[in-house]
Amino acid sequence: MNLNWLSLQLLALTLWAVVAQATLQDKLTVRAFSNPHFADVLNDNQLKRLASTAHKESSWLDIKKGELLSPVLVPRQIGSPGYRATQDLIVTTLGQLGYAISWDNFTTPTPMGDVKMSNIIATKNPSAAKRLVLAAHYESKIVPGGDFIGATDSAVPVAMILDIAKGLAGLIEKQTDSDISLQMVFFDGEEAFEQWTSTDSIYGARHLAEFWEHNPDPATVAALSGATEHRPELERVELMVLMDLIGAPDNMFAALQIPTADIFTQLSKLEKRLQSAEYIDRLYMNTAMPPGAASVEDDHLPFIERNIPVLHLISVPFPKVWHKLSDNAEALDATVIADMSLIMRSFVASYLRLHV
């Protein structure tokens, strides 16, 4: 990912916010969400049950020995043993939970020559009409001088997605009549091999967005085998939540995309309910920053270019260890990871209206 801050003086920022507010609603109404007011879907007792369950299952995301996190706290450069092990963990974990697994394999030119890459897509109930997509990249950057792990970038987001799938598995199984399903995408090749440019970055996201623009996912085709025509997979994506740079003590998140600003506001309201009940330690959503006041180049770009709404949960500002060899297990904060896990479990349960 790459950060581009808008150089705004206080007066200019205020004026921008006024103009943005005037046009915000028009931009948001072009896309209908299944559950745009999800913050209050679950009652207090349901949130309490979610929090209790997440606490009991918190060992899954233990930094030293968690079954979902510790295996990915290794160097994951493309083709490395850690990269292969991470692929195996994703496929095994989600396959056992009944997700249909698809591989988007491709070879692409890079500054280091042609490189084979693989996006991994896991879909629950692929015959459903719509998708709530959770996404993160799973490979780690090549950094001179040592083996870069990328604990926040993006080992923790990958582990969190697996935690959501596993922690909500029983509830998701009961949603047999829903027209929206949970889909998880693990992007390859997010990081630049040399310096971030439009061609040396987000290789996997660019490939999958183009493929899905014209084709259904193979899991969708298999689930709808009797159909004679298939819609492109992008037409099924209602909302994508892209997670990156999560797990550092200084994590804060902002509404980076105007079309999903209301979704961000609802997420903020939900986390305030969790914090008021003392289920999480602090608040992480920065509602003081106007929607769109900062932009970050990341895997969401080829999707928003195709009018897919993306809630981009990336720490702004970046963690202090960003792209440093010190972005390892020692850089992580267990409380932040536990809090964000519960926030995201609660978000998914609320948005999908799970029977908690």
C-alpha cells in the first residue's frame, strides 16, 4: 500500500468537509446495501454472547501459539515455505468449515521477471445472489537486509478473517435462507517488488478484478451447474471490506472511501456499543476525519474503479513498523488484536443478520 495525504490547511479542510457533506448522500445512494443500519441489529444480550464466545476463543489469535496467527508470523515472500504454509492454512481452515475454495492462478511480468501468483477465494453458499467480501493480502514484501515478516502487513488481517469464519461458523450454517453469503479473498502480490507504481503493485487484485468483471467465480459456476448463463462475479459483490496494517498498538482507522462512509459510521456506532459494555479496551474508528480526507493505494483500487463499494480498514497513519524488519511478532499488541477480532465478528454477524 502507498499513502498520499492531501495537503489541507484548517480552513481548506473545513470548506472541503462542507462541500463533501453536500454531495455525500448523492454518492451513497447509487448503491443499495442489504443492511445499511446494522449497528443496532443485535441486542445487548446478543453482543454479550458474541463477546463471551470471542473471549473463550481468543487463543486462536495468540501471538506466540495461536493456531490461526502464529503460523503466519513468518516470512511469506512469494514461493517461500512460509508462503506455501500460509496457503495451506487458509485452504485447510476454510475447506473444513464448508467454504468452496477457488484458486485464481496466473503468471505476470514483474521487475524480477515473470512470477507465478495465486489469489485464493473461499465462498460460503456460492449459489447466493450477493456477497459480503472480506479481503486481505497474504504474501509479504521483499525487504533488503533480512526476512521481512509483515506481522501487521498482513499476517494479522489474514488470521482475523480465518478467526471470523471459524468463530461464526455455527451461526453462518444456520443462515440457509439468506440471499447474501460470506466470501473471503486472499490476494497475492500486493507488495511492490521494487518501488510502488501502477504496474509494480497489487498484482493479484488487478488480475482478479479484471477476471471477475467478465466471469463468474468457478465456485459459483459449480454451485449453479444447471444454469445456462452466469453473471460476472463482480455483480454479486455487494460490499468488500479490505483489511490491512492491523495489530499495532497505534492502530486507528478512518472513512477513506466516500461511498462507504455510512458503513464506516455504522461500524463506529457498533464499536461504541462494544466499548460502552467494556467488551473492548478502546475505540479505533476515527470519525473526526472527514470521509475521503486521506487516500491509500491498496488492493481495493481495481474494484472501486469498477464501482464496487469498499470499506478500507487500514491503519491511518501507518504503524511505525511499516515496511521495516521490526514488523514482526514483537510489534503486535494482543489487546488490539482481540478488540479488532470482536469488532469484526460483531460487524459480520450484524450485517448478515446472524441469529446470535
